Amino acid sequence: MEADVCVVGGGPAGLVLGLLLARDGVSVVVCEKHDDFLRDFRGDTVHPSTLDLLADLGLEKEFDQLPARTVTRLSVDLPDGAWPLADLSRLSNRHPYLAMVPQWDLLEMLATHAAQYPTFTLLRSTEVTDVIRENGVVTGVRTAEHGDIRARLTVAADGRHSTVRRALNLRSRDFGSPMDVAWFRLPRRDSDGEGLTAHYGAGRILITIDRGDYWQIAYVLPKDGYEQLVATGLPAFRASIADLVPALGDRVDTITDWEQVKILTVKVDRLERWHVPGALLIGDAAHAMSPIGGVGINLAVQDAVAAARILRDPLRERRLSSTVLAEVQRRRTFPTVGTQLFQRAAQSAVVRPLLAGNRPVTAPFPLRLLRRFPALQVLPARMVGIGLRPERLNRAP
């Protein structure tokens, strides 16, 4: 099998890149190792800038048919009360809110739309095992199911545990993280609140995400703390949830087995070089993000939009070069570095001391400032919802 581009990974970045390139007549094969998109840790938050992109692609009506919840305000629940953090309704773009949509539905919509282009192929149940290299140039990938797939460009969009990244043995900077995340669900009732809220107590952080008929819960742990959590037992775990969010206390008994609790190992890193001759890495494959702010998916999609715009003409005109690949990295380095700096600062100034649990939990000065001057809530809203360098279709690089 041959194509102009082989994209490894059928997540948001991989499918958006494949769709945009196929839309412009570039032949693309997307390899997704699973037969469906149902995964743990699929981030279900669709940000305003991504909603604008879907509208630009003519997918707004299809997206509106998906089961969705909208969130306009983010808040922090502390022992001394609830504190506003971000007000997305103050944003000036077309979609001033977060849409909470099951990511598997979003990915199926993107795959269905991309399939209308004759130059697009999605290979499900296709696991990439290695890259093909000839004279120092990546010329495709090897798969267990379809043999070799040859391509003028291989793009790794296969996440923080990227097979392509490992095969290329690229150097990265690991910035570390003080936390991991336990991920589980609890039933939600119509009488409950809505939206996304962070709850803090002594040594504990819990985030509730409104998914309609259930709460998606992110229970933040100290790094490598999952074994200790399990050792304390399920009754103690359930009690800690009820203590932190009393409103959930009448349903924590629905957690009956540790199989219901999945662990997300958090890491923050960035490749020094996102490309080699014949290959490019984007999204978490190039820069693993912390879950703080939920911006990783948004950043990966913006990588894909920028890459599609920069690569389109060189691919069509058969003048792809390392200089072109480097331009993608140059374009996306500023928002990546800036976002990681923000996340690392939040980890050090907020997450680490909260998990240490050695001082009273009170609202820090920035939260007090945001409550006193509500207009300032647009600043964190822009950081979370739009990012530092939003990409739009057909914008000159």
C-alpha cells in the first residue's frame, strides 16, 4: 500500500490532519490500532477554537446532533466557598463555551466526513510496529495486519506512548509531574449542579466533569500513589470522595471494584526535534501535556491544522523537505512551550502544595482577584478555550 502521507494514530490530531489533507487532494492513510474509538482517558472536552474549526469544515450541524453538554464557567470549590475561575461567555469567538461530547462520537463523525474524499483511507485494527528507513529517510511504516505502507511522509499522531517516537529514538526534555490521576464515574442526578468543578481538601484534589447522566471524576494523586491508594482499600477511597464532595456521598457505593478505577500516568515532556527526514510528530507524540486545563486535545488539533496548511502545497508539488517539516515545529513551538510553562507553574504553585496537605487550603490571591474583578475571568478562559496561537483554515503560515 502506498500514499502521500501515512498518519499513525486515529485520535483527534490524526483524523483532523488526514481529513484536511485529503480535502486538498493529498492521498492519506490513517492507521488506527483499535477497531473502534472507545477508550479510557479519551478527553471529551471540545474547545471553542476546535468548535470554530468544525464550523469552518461545514460540520456544525452534524456536531450539534451529538450528545453534548455545554460549559461556560469553570470554578474552584474550596473549604471557604466556591470561587470563579474562568468565564468563557466573555470570549468573542463564535462558540464561547466548552462542549462536553463523548470523544468516540466526535472521532466517528470526523472519520465519516473524511471518508467522502477518495484520497482518504482509514485502516482500523492496524497496529504500526516500526518505521521503514532507507538511506536515513523514513519511507513508511510496518504493520502486522497490512504489511508495509509506503509514504512520502509519515506523521506520528499516536500520543504520549508513540510507537513512532520510540522507533526513531528521539531526544526529549522531561519536565516531570507531581501527580497521577485516578479516573472513574459516578451517577449524576438532574438535581445535581452542572459543568466542571475542581474540589480541594487537605491533600486531595477531585474534579467533577458533567457528562449528562454521569459524573466523570478525576481524582488527583501524588506521583506513583496509586498502589498506596489501593492498599488503603475501597471503603477508605469511597469515604475520601464523600468527605471531599459530600453531595456525592450517597452514590460512592457504586464503586465496587478497582477495575472501575483507571489510572492515568501524567507526564510533561517535549521533543527537542519534532521531525526527521520523512517523518513528523505532532500532538502528545511531540509534546506530552499535563491534564491541567484540559488543553492537550486542543493543542494537538491546532498542530494538525497548522501541519495541514504548511504541508499541503509541498506535498502536492512534490517538494517536501526537512525545511518544510521544521516550519511546522517553528509554528507550533511558541504555543506548546507557553502552555507547558503555564501547566508546570500550576503544578508547582498549586498542585504540589495541595497534595502535600501541610497547610490550610484557602483561595490564593489570583482567585480572589478574579472574583473581585469578573472581567479578568476572560484571561483564563482564553488560555483554556482558545490557546496562545489558535490556527484557522487557509490562514497563511
